[in-house]
Amino acid sequence: MTTQTTHASPDLPLDMIIFGGGGDLSARKLLPALYMAHQHCNLPANTRILAIGRKNWTRDEYLGFMEEHSKPFVEHKALDPVSWDKFLSLFEYVRIDVDSAADYACLAEVSRPGVRRVFYLATAPALFTTICDNLAAVGLVDEHSRVVLEKPLGHDLASAQAINNSVGQHFAETQIYRIDHYLGKETVQNLMVLRFGNAIFGPLWQAPYIKSVQITVAENVGVGSRAGFYDETGALRDMVQNHLLQLLCIVAMEPPVSLDPDAVRDEKLKVLRSLRRMTDEDIARDTVRGQYTAGAVGGEPVKGYLQEDNVPADSRAETFVALRAHINNWRWANVPFYLRTGKRMQKKVSEIVIEFADLPFAIIPAGPRNYGNRLVIQLQPAESIQLQMLAKEPGSGLKMLPVNLNLDLEQAFTERRAEAYERLLIDVVRGRLTHFMRRDELEAAWAWVEPIIEGWKRSGDKPRNYTAGTFGPAASSALMARENNAWSEES
């Protein structure tokens, strides 16, 4: 899906400037993604990549860091020694203490005139304001510049607004790319085509033909080295406020008038503003938060959250959230949207399940279980789309059992599929804003999430325990069962 910004500018040589160039995100995601973009000729001619960090490294020492920490994350079959060496030749390393205004003069000295500067802020969001202020102070921000902001953008609505105001003093909204890597996933983008490019789904994509929608992002890993950050953030801020709400928007949005970035984002904003705000009563009834305890994942014993390094013994940070949301508009009246995310769950899976309504009257027995029609859109570990139909079981009269019409995207399209970060970085370079959050989107998401955070604080309840290697607290299943629904793995 290709769209252009309304402020097209001529192709220019590129300076990709990565703040946090020696960090984990850069090593595991950004640098491998840039290598793939370079290898497939998706970076402009005369591109240069400047890694910014606090460590007093030489250029050779930084390249050694890339060899050790980034090269292993490049897909093995794509790793060509000649291409890798050419990629390394694009790099320079600039030591900057981001809190020191004087240090930015070093960056200005090595900056080239007449280029497009893309500033990728792979740092803590608390540093975004300082970095942008200092970049502007040394004259590095101009009409051709772009800035990429990593999530989570802020800790609540007020802090998100403060960051947006500060960054907006130096960059126009069309120059700001608030990145959510889920929007770069092939299957997420394919969801737009599934919805708006296929006539068979149009009439059915609404109440009363859809019974419920499930959105799950489950991880089997724990908090690992992110414990300090995670304990102040929790699953609601870390995952629901961005990833899950963005998926909800794509499922629920009205057809945009075009694929222009603002046309698409206007429709997503309408969804966020239509989400029914939760009262304290709603929060108590329709949300479940949990915290994993010791258990086993993949047959290996793992620690509980409170035993992880750098986690306070009395922490109330949630590592699991399940909730029921409602969208107050005609298309989705009375259709529950169930959102779920957690760490140390039974397996890694991200999927959207569209549960179609039951027949008004069934004349054919459905077999031992009450199976219905479902559309299952799996984002990971594999990318696939399955439509669950009912068919006659052989030799059984007219007893029905479910069968799947399966579109395996990896088999259907055998050409190389870019990873999410690679695709989004190319979008930044080419000025495509469609798959990035606009300011009003971000703030509308915070406005819906924030009352839940405050409601949990007022209640004083602790997160419910769940054993690592399961799919969360039992209360999560009970949340679904109240309306005769079940999570996909329990159906």
C-alpha cells in the first residue's frame, strides 16, 4: 500500500542519525532493518548513518559493537559479506551526552549541508524534548528534516501532550513519525486490503453479523533486562495504549475516502473517540490485570515477576491485561471487543479473531461443541488468515465439524517479505505517514486508557497471580464466559 505525504520534497541524500545507537533496540531491530534496506537498494544514494551514543567509542569500536550485537540478528541467508562491509562503510559514530547542549556542536560539525536528516530517537521518551531542543539550537532542524519517536510516548495524557508540544515547536506534524512497529507488519497492512478490497466481507463487517472481536498479543518471554522500565510502565501502557488499540482501529474503522495518510488516520481517530469511557464500575467488571509467578515455559522453569532482577518485592505492576471494550457507533453497537496481552504466557501469538454471529435457527446439529464461523488473522509467529467454516463430518449423517479455509501468506507469496521495522524505516525515508500515529490519535488513545489506570489506583487491588506458562488469570476466562464467549485457545 503506497501513499504519499502532501508535502513532497525532492529526493535528497540521507543522513540517518540514530540517538541511542549503542542501545538494545538499535542493535536488535534498527541496524538489521537498515542493512536489509541497504542491501535491497531502498536507501537513497549517498546515504550516511550516524550512530549517537554516550560511550567514548571510536568508529572502529562501534563497528565492532555492530559485528557482535547486530550481525546475529540479520537473517542468515540475507547476510552477504560484501554487502555487510559496504553497509558498515556508511557509518560514523558521534559521542554525545544528550543532556549536554555543548555536545551537539560535534554533530553540527560533521553534518552535511543539503541533505535530508532523519533523527531516530531510540531513547527514553523523557529525553525527546531535550534532544529536539538541542538539535534546533545548533541549526540541524530544517524543512527537510524528519524525526522518528519510539513508544511509549509519555506516561499519561499530560506527559504525551507535553512531549508533543515540545517536539512540535521544532518539527511540523508532517515531519513527525510516531512509530508503532505493529503497523509495519505485513498482515496488519493486509487487513486493510482484506476489509476494503474484498466485496464478500463488506456487508458482514458490522453488528449484528459479528458477535465479538478478540485481539491477543501474547509473549512467552519475561521482562528480562527491561524490568526497571517495565515496572514503571506495566502492560496497559506498554502494549494496550498503542499496539492493541491500533489493531482495534484497523478492525473497526470506516472505509477511508482514499489511502491518503490523513484520510486513513481520520477514520482511526473516529474509532478512538467512539470508545466507551470506563467508569469505576466498568473497570471492576470488565478489566483483569495479572502478574506472573514462577512456572515453566517451553518445558523450562522460569522465575516469577517479583523474583526478576530490579523488580521491587511489593511491585503492583501488571504483566497481563484483559479487558472488554465497546465502540459507541452504529456499526459496532453491542459488539464486545476483547483485548488481551501478557508476558510469560503459554506461547507467543498475536492474532485477531472475528467471531461471526450464530445462525438465528439451526436445523443441523453442530457436533459435540458449538462451533461457529470465525475469521482468524494471525500476525505471529506465522502470518496467516483462516476462515473457519462448518462442514459435514464424513460418515456421520449431517453432523458438522469446523474446517479452515487457510491462506498461508508465506506460501502464497514466496518473494521476500520485509520485516516491520525495515518497512517503516523505508516509509520514513520516502515520506509516507499512513502507518504512523498522528498527534490527535495518540492523545485520544491516552484519554481512553488513563481512566483505567486511575481506576486501578483508586481500587487498591493487586494484580491477580497467574502461573508462568499459562494464558493468564482464571478471571480472564470468566470475563469472556459471562457472554458465552471464550478465548480462541479455549474454544
